Amino acid sequence: MRTDLDKRKRARRKKVLAVISCLMAVVLVINGWFIIRTLVGKGGASDSTQSQPAERTPLKSIEADVFSDQMIVMDLTHNKVLFKKAADEKTRPASLAKMMTALVVIEHTEDFDERLKIPHDIYTYLNGSGIAVAGFEDGERLTVEDLLYGMLFNSGAECCLTLARHTAGSEAAFVKMMNEKASELGMKNTTFGNCIGLDNPACYTTARDWMRLTRYALKNEHFRQIFTSYTYEIKPTNKCDETRTIRNAAVRRFGNDRAGVFGGKLGNTTQAQLCLASIAKIDGWEYVCISMHAQRTEEHYNPHVDDARTVYKQIAEKLKEQE
């Protein structure tokens, strides 16, 4: 009986061992299949590593032959000046001054939906002067927001003067606020004589100072929103029953060849010549170009725009060379 019992025990052990062996074989096969599938899916560990693109390096500088007498270009993302030409030479800001006007208004306004009436005497002053206006009517009631867009999109002098009076009580008091802000920002070679940007012995700046202002202003979300918008709708007012759409004149000036430009402000007076502050996004990085005192010729009607387009395209080409 013991012999038969031993035989049965040995038989059971063999069956158990056989089952365990089969299970181990199945596990090994499954593991091997997953390993092969992973390697095939990735193309192999070494192939995956080799296929990754090289990381881009911020540009150190660019070279450009430009029409503007004063100019500065900055990589805003990495806080690096890439190009400058007579950046510390004094010049007139023209309507770029409205950027400071807008900034001061924004920083001292709580209710942007408040409606303001454009004073009659403003039009008495502006009519026949040749000063740029947004096209609003005498006595029209518009929101502070409407006037800000009219000022930055279309250089509306009526918007500037209305907002200046509302903010400070008078243009003179407002100009004092503009100069205080310039001093606060370290714009050592800048003073303002009016809120519009008209040629005035007391109104001058430099390209470097204007870059300082632009960098600061773009950190203000409200200013950036207006500066980088392309269209804005003005709802019906006491003088107009229809909704009006206005567009960013600076961005429009680039036409279909914007070179990444998505915001800006134009300026133009006799002494200042043509000026432009613009911002572009190239491969996810932001760049700002300040071009000042560019003279129009028969061959180049918009030399300030041509200059900005030139430097932005060069930046794009240099970044592409790294691919």
C-alpha cells in the first residue's frame, strides 16, 4: 500500500510541476511580446533619441540696413536687445506719444464703461488743423474704452483730449502726469509737451526710451489687449445709430505680409517723420521693434513698416537656420 501511495504522490508532483512550467512559459512569452511591441512602436530607444529636434537658442544679434534714423529691436521673451541704430539720439515721438497717454489713462481709470461727452471746444481747436482724428462727432458720448481704442487704432486727437481732461482736469495737468510716469520708468531722455504728440520743443524722446515704455506698457493686460487687437466694435451712441467697426491702423499697414506682426502704433509729424512701435510673434517668441524718423520717398512709401518687416523676417530666417 505504501508503494502505491508513493506512486500517487509522485504523479501529483509531476502534474503540479508541469502546470507551473506551463504558466512560466506563458508569462515569458507575454513579456517578450510586450517588449518587442514597445521597441517597434518607439522605433528603438536610440532612434527616438536621435530624432528629437535640437533646442532653439535665442538670437544674440541681427544686422539690418534700415531707412529709420533711430531704431531698436528687442527679443521681448528673453529681454535681449538684438539691434540698435542711434538709439540714444533725441527725436520727436509724434503719435507714438498716445501710447503714454493711453497708459496713464488706463492706470487711473476704474470704470471703462463710463460715457464721456466730447467737448465742443475740442473740435473748435482741431477743425482745419490737419491733426489726426478718429472721426467721432462733436458732443458724441462714448465709453472710456471706445476712446482708448479710437486713440490707439486711429490716432484720434479728440479721444486724447477728452480722456486727458476727464483723467486730470486739464491737458496741462495730464501732461504733468505723463512726465511723472516717464521719470518713474527711467526714460531719462524723454519729456512731453502735449498729450497728442504734436511737434513741440518740450516733446522729445529716444528709441531706447520708447522701448522702455513699450516693454512696461505691454505688461499691463488692458493696454496689451488694445495694442494687440485688430478690430473693435463701437456700439450705437447718441450720434450714431449703427455699430461701427474700427481696425488697428498699424497692423493694417503691413497688408498681407505681416511677418508675425500682431500689434502696433503709428506716428507721423513734420519733424518726427514716420514712426512705428510694433510687436511680432515668431516661432512662439515675442519681438518688439521701435523705428523712428523714417523719411518717405517715391520708392518707399512706408519705410518705417518696411524696416520692421525686414528685421522680423531676418529674425525668422535666423531661427529657421537652427532647425
